Amino acid sequence: MNLARRMESFAESATMEVAGRIAQLNAQGKNVISFAAGEPDFDTPDFIKEAAIKAIRDGLNKYTPVAGNDAIKTAIIEFTKKTLGVEYQKNEVIASLGAKHSLYNISQALFDEWDEVIIFSPYWVSYPNQVLLAGAKPVFVNCPAANGFNPDIEDLKAKITSATKAIIINSPCNPTGAVFSAETIRKIAEIAVNDDVYLISDEIYDAIVYEGARPLSPVTLGDDVKRRTVLVNGFSKTFSMTGWRMGYALGPAPLVAAMTKLQGQSTSNPVTPMQFASVAALKDLSFLAPRVEEFRKRRDAMVAAFNALEGVACVNPAGAFYAFPDFSGWIGKSIDGEAIKDSVHLTNLLIDKAGVGPVPGVAFGAENFLRFSYALSMAQIEEGIQRLRAFAAKLS
Ligand code: PMP
Ligand code: GLU
């Protein structure tokens, strides 16, 4: 098969690949506890399901305008005003088939081959690949674990060049769970303004935060920052709607128009009944607090368990539902006579020998780390921890 050359410019989604592989093993009768899935285990709240069913029954099953109908645009604008106190117009909003789709549209609409795009590392797997797919160059800025996975601002300053087109921010962060400090966000925004760089702020985990951690959105920092920022959010994580494929972006009208033009030649509008269900979702977040509290309990159990394992260190994540422990102390050790080489090898050994399935850190730019999603029941987490301990006891 003679595929297009661009297919070699980027990698398969590692999170999707590992989660799929574990699901397949379990379908074959294996017993692997998956810590790989980046989606809440909670179901979509009933009131959202009912709104979707009603829309379907009411015959709201036709195409809508490409960037979403009036109702969803209005709901997103009102929601953003309520949560962030920031106003947008209808030509500054686009609803897409997931936040990933919005991000894809942004990278296609914004990046040329000669552009550099700053990505904070560890990073979500799709950022560099979407940048590469646009033909542009990802440039990584380190977020050291010792700094709570907040970026090294000096490193950021050093990496900005005349070719820098944008900086991608993801706070709370996948895979680290870090919430960037307000000071960090202010400094990044200042750099963006001074160096005439766009900001892409992926805030998809903004509602899943612990102990009062408040992620600061750059769009709240005044017009100078807002007019060079595109804010991305979605329904997958907050509303447990991963399979419904609804996300959105808010930003400068010319960028939104370009994204709409692209969407009009690819997917057209997001699924119509899901637009109506999403309008209902944005009106009521009362179901969320007990879920976040449940995530917090699981996080506490996981982080304590990791830090009690010899050779493992885990920063306490302030948001999202991922823990990102450093397993450096296990690399080079042996299990059943086999020396552990790296995070991919360790992941495969954990899947095969312990029945525990994380995602290798190298997929997120952090070799020797592993990502564990804690979007699974406490019983499964406890069983997974037991299995990890049993694996650790066999290391030599
Ligand atoms: N951004 C981040 C950081 C994510 O973890 C995800 C999860 N898939 C997305 C964007 C995309 O989410 P979705 O396309 O399901 O809205
Ligand atoms: N964002 C989730 C994750 O990181 C879902 C998979 C994906 O979209 O990459 O696991």
C-alpha cells in the first residue's frame, strides 16, 4: 500500500493504543487491571442522557451550522461567562467532535511548516503529533517533577525564537495532574504578549481539582492576553461524555472562522442530538462534587501506595485523574532474571506478570515514569496496588 508520506510524520496515539491492547487482553480472558484509560469510569449523568433522547425523539436529527447551533454556542458562551467571567461573541466559538478535534483544527488552521510550537513536557500525547501533522516543529520545555511539574520559565524563555508561533498550556495537566501556579500562568502570558506568540489553553480538566486548587485561565488576564489565546474545553471529562465526542474552542474570530472552514470540509457539525444534550449538561454541574471527592480518595490511596514502594516517587497531583510516578529506581533491576530496560519494557512486564496496565511515560516525553489513571473503582485500585507490591517484592 502506497500511503501518503505525511502518515510517517506522526505516531499513533499511545494512550489509545495501550488502553486498546489491555481491553483486548481482557476480552481474551486475561485479568489486567487497566490504569490506562483516560476517561472517567462514572457514567454520563441521567439528565444529560434524557436530553439526548428527547432531542432524538423531537426530530432534532438534521445537520446544524458547521460550528454548532445557536443553542450550544449560547450555552458555551454563558457557561464561560459564569465560570471565568469572560465574554465571547458567537463568531468566537466553535463546537467540535471532542476537544481533540478542536485542537486538531487549531493546529491545521494556525501552523505553517516553518513554525515552532512550544509544548510543556511531560505532555499529552496528541500535542506533538498534531503539530507534526501540520508540518510544524514541536519544541519542548521541561516541567521538572521537583518543581511540581510546573514549567521551568527560564527554559521557556530560552526556547522562544522568532519562529515560535504558539505555546500550548494544559492545566490541570495530563499526564502529571499538575495545576500550574497562578504565577506560572501570568509569566507565560507575559512572554506571549511580549514575544507576540499565541496561547492554546487546553482546560479540559479544569473542573476536576482537589483541595481548592484553582487553575488560572489566561483568558482572564485581560484583553492583551485574551486576544491571542484560544481556550479549548470539552464534555468528556467533566460530564463523563467521552464517547459522545463534544468539545469546543473559544478564540479570535478569524481563527474560529478558519477552523469552521476546515470543519466544513471534514466532519461538518458535531452530532446534533449531542449538541442539545450538551446544552443541558452545561446548565447543571451539581452531580460533579461527589465524583471529584471520589477521585480525591482514589488519588490519596494511589499516591500513598506509590511513595511507599522502594525506588518509586510520586508528586501529589492537584487535578485531573492521573498519577505520574517516577519509576527510575526500578529501571535496571531484574524480574525473573530479566533486566528492566525502560518505561515501555516496564509497562509490558507489569501487564504480563502483574496484571497491571499503566501507560509508559516515554509516550508523554518522560522516560522512566508511568502514568496511572485512577478512573477505576477503589476495589480495583486496591487490587492493583497489591499486585504492584507483589511485583516489587520479586525485583532484584
Ligand atoms: N486534552 C487532553 C489533555 C486530554 O487528556 C484529552 C483526552 N482525550 C483531550 C484533550 C481530548 O478529549 P476529547 O476529544 O474526548 O474531548
Ligand atoms: N485523553 C485520554 C488519555 O490521555 C484519552 C485518550 C486520548 O484521547 O488520547 O488517555
